[in-house]
Amino acid sequence: MAAESKIDPMHQFAISKIADLNIAGYDISFTTSALWMLIVLGALWVFMLGGMKRQLVPGRWQAMVEGVTGFVDNMVSTSIGPEGRKFMPWVFSIFMFILFANLMGMMPFAIAGVHPFTVTSQFTVTGLLAIVSFSIVLIVGFWRHGFHFFSLFVPHGTPLVLLPLIFLVELISFMVRPFSLALRLFVAMIAGHILVEVFGNFVVSGLNAGGAGTAISLLSFVFIAGVLALELLVAAIQAYVFALLTSLYINDAVNLH
């Protein structure tokens, strides 16, 4: 009985196979994570398609899409400068994908018996996005500046005696960027979902216990509402932070700031 009532908030992040596929010894099975990434991409496609009608007097949907596009374009232009337009497709793509993935994982699909899966709660997903962003920074930096790109790790006015130490510190700080970029998003999403799961178990356990447990259930329900409201805000903020930091890192490669 105790085993049945044990709270396991991590089971919601477990990836399960939908179709078992193996090719040349490699496991390429279709999983719940892959399914929800496709669902996110499908929702993105519908959202963008509905806003690309190019009507002279835009409707609400078109205005919403144009507003999001203008918001990201302004962020990229401000962060990188006139050359920011070249990197707009990637920054816009990761912003929208992360935003939709974060929000999709919070939808109450469980009412219909479908448990939503938040793909950004997987470090492999956030890590891959960060690696691609960091690869763009490295490619752009060396393509434009060659070995002069290493001057990025030597702040202007650094004393000669401190040059080796400062260079090493700046290089380590630079190399940590993709890890911190991926970890920030991963931790933010997984922490909120764990809190909701724990308080949800408190609600059920309190109702089953009766008596004073009912009051605990009510209090836990209030906490869930607060956490969900905070998660909605975090979902948007994390997408913005990821895209903004990507823009700033690209700016360093383009302008060697």
C-alpha cells in the first residue's frame, strides 16, 4: 500500500517507445519525445500559416504573428546591429520552438486522457539547441575574423602580466556558455513540473485522508494555481532569454565585443 502511494514526480519525464525501430544496430525508435516535438512543430506550422495571409487590414491572427515576428526582429537588430537580419531565421525559430514546447507541456490534455510531454525538460533537447547556437557563433567568428577571433578573450587594456590568466578565464567562461544556456532552460522547466506533480499528489492524498487532510488539499490546490501562473510566465521568459543570449553571443562573434 505504501508503495502505491509513493510520490514519483520524475515519471512524467520518462521517455517511452511508441514504435521500436533498429537500423544497422542503431536504436532509432519513435518515442514520446519525438511525438511531442512533431506536435509542437505542427502547432507552430498552423500558427505561422494562419498569420501569413498578407491582408491589407490584418486580422487578429495575422496581427499576432506579425507582432511576434516584429518583437524578435527588434531584439535581434538591437543585440547584433544591422547584420542581425542574417541570423533572424535561427533566433526566431528557437524562440518560437521553445515557447510552444514550454506552453504545450502545460496544456490540460490529461482531461482527455493524454499526458503532455514537455520536450524542453529533456537536457538532450536543450543541449542540442545550445550546441547549434554555439556552433553558429564559432563558425561566424572564425569565418569573419580568423585567428583574430581569439582577441575576444583579451579585454581591451589588459595588463601584459595578467594576459595569460585573463585569457584563460575568458576562454573558460566562453566555453561554458552552451552548457549554461541549455541548463538554464532545462532546470526551469523541470522544476516547475515537479512542483505541480508534488502538490497534485498532496491534493489527492489529503482528500483520501479526509478531516484535516481536506484543508491540506485546498492549500495545495492554491499552491498549484500559483505555480502554474508562474510557469506560464517562466515559459515565455525562458524562450526570450534563450533567444536573447543567442543573439548576444552572435554579436560577440560578429563585432568582437
